Amino acid sequence: MLNLSQYFPITDPTLIFFVVLLMILLSPIIMGRLRIPHIIGMVLAGVLVGKYGLNILGRDASFELFGRVGLYYIMFLAGLEMDMEGLKKNRNRVVVFGMLTFLIPFAMTYFMGVSLLGYLPLASLLLAAIMASNTLIAYPIVGRYGLTRHTSSTLSVGSSMMALFMALIVMASIVNSFHGNGGILFWLLFILKFVAYCVGLIMVIPRVTRWFLRRYSDAVMQFIFILAIVFLSAALSDAVGLEGIFGAFMSGLILNRFVPKVSPLMNRIEFTGNALFIPYFLIGVGMLINVRLLFAGSKILWVVFCIVFFGTLGKAVAAYLAARIFRLSWLAGHMMFGLTSAHAAGAIAMVMVGRRLQVAPGEYLFGDEVLNGIVIMILFTCIISTVITERAAQRLRLQEKEGHNMMKNLDDEKILIPVKYPEYSDNLVTMATLMRNPRLKRELVALNVVYDDVNMRHNQAEGQRLLDHLCHLASASDVPMVTQVRIAANIANGIKHAFKEFQASEILMGLHFHKEISRSFWGEFTRSLYNGLSRQIIVTRILQPLNTIRRIQVAIPSRAEFEPGFYRWLERLARMAGNLECRITFHGRKETLQLVNEFIRNRFPSVRAEYEEMEHWKELPTLGSKVREDHLFVIVTARKGTISYKTAMERLPEELNKCVKGKTIMIIFPDQYGSEMDDMTFAQPQHTEERSAYEAVREWIHNKV
């Protein structure tokens, strides 16, 4: 009988690196299905393969080396991604809120650690510093709702930086006090070295960086220079008695203005960290976690409860007290609490410091139960933070009611039309011609993207012939058109890059009907496209000549009027209905229909519009069953995490296949708040599945029952 245990744990460096890369690849996919933050996914992967799990990997020197690099990388990115302008504009409020959001949870956690958990004072201080800091895990949610300039967001960002800075100072003091004599002379010398260190970095690094970046433009050299600065700062930090992570964080703050958020240099820095160093560190942390302690008794559960409860309560008290002091609304307080309540890799970084401080032979300041408790705490606080921030941001956006100010952005029209199949390309160009505003005299952009493979030259020639034909078709209607054949390894990425290059306002594309290519409703790349762009995307399946359409039926979700793209799609549909001289019927909530009616009456009085109330989105299948062969059925939907999004929209493909199969349809994803949705940082998910595992299980149970 084959004994597999003799081959484990794996000690060969090549195989270890392969297994680690496999975990880095698969963890975001699996965690995306389970809707668990990818940071936790990497740690859980480490638990699974470590000696306390399946004992697949041995924790060799590579985990120590890459782990230390990843630890510094985490703190460097934390400083690099801070919004320095928001800090300057609201410095007084930021100082007040920063002190509150640090001191209140710090005090609560310290007394909890001493009295309820029975920890040493130094251990309680370090635990308090961990819970007093926070990570802006939920900040991307704020961007999606267009609230990054809201006062509550600005205060949360600034206070997070301040709380993390003070937590690192406390941690450095603990480390030095732990190794030193703790006398007055020691503290005076420590303060002197600390001041000299900070002044030296602030005076020298900007000058050297400015000189180097001006003199050398090579991408690799710039990247290596930045990393050299980070690790030099970390090494000097260790030399003066501070932890290396403090130096990495300081270098991030100092280099903040030299590395723009959207620059290629920032992209390389984040890519390298997210792809290798940080996951390696998190997996290494997971390998240290003893999962058996979770079943050893109720003590670990008590530790987790105390840490989560008192840490979160302290953040809540600080947020609502600050909102009261600044005379902000309770919703602003919710937002501040949601943004400042999450903890992520910074907490793991600091708890690892506690695990290296030896209080007695074989005994460390933080044991396995604290490490386990911190990891579970991160999971809970990330969930709390995202849920509260999502609800607060949505209610704030609804409260501000900015819908009437959105019509001013309609003069940026430039429609991008990705085409591939000749059988529906003509109809797409015709539809774009019907939608465009002739007074603006803007050209249409026809795009053909071909794969970079062995058939590239042939497909490129075929694409150019198709685009030439479309140019003739557009010129027959006196519509200017520019074309491009683009070569790309990924079709969706090729379209996104072309969208940015042409500065397009929206995308009009066809919904595939080639079963031999893809059996899914959206096709090969549509889902990646609408998740990767925040601008309007119209997906249509045209099964009849457009000039034979007698009526346009439009289904509008509730709260669609609060989306920034509300008037854009409304104008496109109204203009098309006017050019086709057909009736258009809008189905939606009463308050939404009132705004639609006002817009049509003022801007397109000749359009024959009708209005029918649709109280709930669940009425969509009933409405679809009434659509006739000569109708165009338009569904205005939304991306996940936006104001008008509903969970019922996830079943849209199944419902459309049932009720409007074989009919002409159009699906609109309106403009959304925020920048492009594929701009990811370490705090954001690396991968999110459109359909979660929980939904698949629920559907399976429903079908069986």
C-alpha cells in the first residue's frame, strides 16, 4: 500500500515555491466564491498546508525571507496609499477624531486584556495598540458611491493614518522597553534617536528621490530605487531601536507624493507586492496558526469575543462621539464607524512582533491563542466594516439627492462599438446612429479586437475588412466614424484600454448568440467588461430590423434616479424612440417615473411616452412575458454594490432566457460613481466571483426540494 506520508512535508525548494504559487492563484478564486476577504483566504491557505493542518509544506527559510519582505511591503503600501490632501484640508478635525479613535479603543482593550484575559501589562498594551489602529478595507465602497470627498470619508482616512502612526509608536516603545532598562536616560536617548531618524528621512529621502527620478526614467531602475529606499528605512529603523515596519511605513508616507496613485510605478509596486511578497507573508503566518487550539476549550472563543467586542465598541464610541462634536449627522457617524472598524494585515504585522518578544525561555509575549484570536478578529471586523459602510454610503447618497445635477455631463458623448461578427455589426452601428446626438457632431468608434495567437494576421485582415464595411455604412448616414483593429491577449482588456485611449463615454455591444463559442448568457468577456468599467455599457441582442420596432418597453429598478448615469441612458432611449417614431413605455416606481416624465416633456416633447407603475423588480418576468416580437425590451440593471442594485438582478440571465427568448432585448449598465473598477490595491479583493458558493448551494437545495 502506498504511504503518502513519507513525501510530506515537502522540503524541496522548487516544489515549495510551486505549491505557494498554486495557493496564491487558487485562494482568491475560492474565497471569491465564499465572499471571504482574500487576506483571510491567504492565511487559511497557510493553515491548511502548515504543520498544524495537513502538514504539506515545511516552513523553510524562504518563508522567513519573503515573509519579512512582505511584512515591510504591507506597511510601505499603507503609507503610500494615504490621502495626504484630505489630511491637510481637515487637519484640526482629523487630529481630534484621530485621538478619539485611537485612545478610546486603546483604553478599553488595555483594561480588558489586564482584567478579563489576565495578560501581562506589556501584552495588553501591544494588543491595545493593535485594536486602536485600523485598515480602510471598506474604502472602495465609498468610491463606488461617489462619496470620497464627503467629510466623514476625509476624517476617516486622516484618522486612520494618525491611529496607525500612534500604534506603531506604542509598539516601538514596547519593543525598546522590553529590550532596554526603561530608565529616564534610556527614554531620552530613544527620543533623541527617534527625532534624528525622522528628521533625517524627511530631509534626505525627498531630495534624493527627486534627483533620481529626474535623472533616470527607466522603469526597472525606478522600481528598484523605491524598494531600496524602503528597506534602507527599515534597516535604519531597526538600528535606532524601532521595528523595521515603522521605517517601511515612514518611507511610504515620505514617498507618497513621488508615486502618483495612477502611475505605472505605483502599478508595478502594487503588482509585485500583491502577486508575491504579501501573499507569501500571509501564508507563512497561517502556517504558524494552531487550529487545534480552537477545539481545545472555550478560552480561545472567549479571547476572540473580548477582542472583537471591546475593540469594535471603542471604534463605535469614538466615531459617534466625533460626529456629535463636529455636529455631523448620524449617517456620517455610521460611515466613520464603518470605515474605521476594520483590521487587516497591519494587525497581523504587529502581532508577529509580539510573537518574537521572549518573556521567558520558550515563552513569548503573544502565544498561539492571541495569533488565532487576531486572525479570527480580522474576519469579523472586515464583515462588520463592509456591511455598515455599504448601508451608510447608500443612505447618504440617497439623502443627498443629486439626480438633478447629472444632466450637465451629457455633452461628453463618444460611443465605442466593439464588433466581431458581421451578422450583427450593421445593426449595432445603426443603433448607435439612432442614439447619438447629431448636434455634438461626435464620431462613432468601431473597434475590432483580435487574439494575439497564430491566426492573428488572418483575423486582423478580416477585422479590417469588417471595419471598412462599417465605415461605408456610417458614411451613408453622414455619420463620422473612426476605427481600430487592436491586438490583445485578453479581449476584455483590449476593449477597456481602447475605451480609455479614445476617451469614450459608453460602450454599445452585441449580446452573443453563438452556442459553440460560449453557453453562458453573457458570453466570454461581457461580465469582465461591465465589472471592469464604471461607465455606461449597453448590451443588446437585435433579432429584427430596427426600423420595424413598434414599441420600446423599459424596465427601471427603484432608486435608478440616484445613479449618475440616469439621464445618459434616458436620453439615449428617448432619442432612439424619436428617430424610430415608435412608442416607448417606462415601467418603474412612481417617483422614478415622475423624473422620467419631466425629462421627456422638457427635452423630447415629440416622443410618444407612456408610464406604467412597477412596484417591485420581481414583476420583471411578468412584464417580459407581455413583450411582443416587434418590441424592444430594455432592462436597466446595475452593478453590484451600487445604489439601485438588487440581489434579484443576479437571476436576470435565467429570467430573460425564460420570458423573452428569441426577442430583441437591450440590457443597460449605467454610469456609476468611482474610478475604474479594476484598479485594485492590497486592501481590495483580488478576485470576486459573480456568483457565490452560497447561492449555488441554495439553488441546488431549491431544485432538489
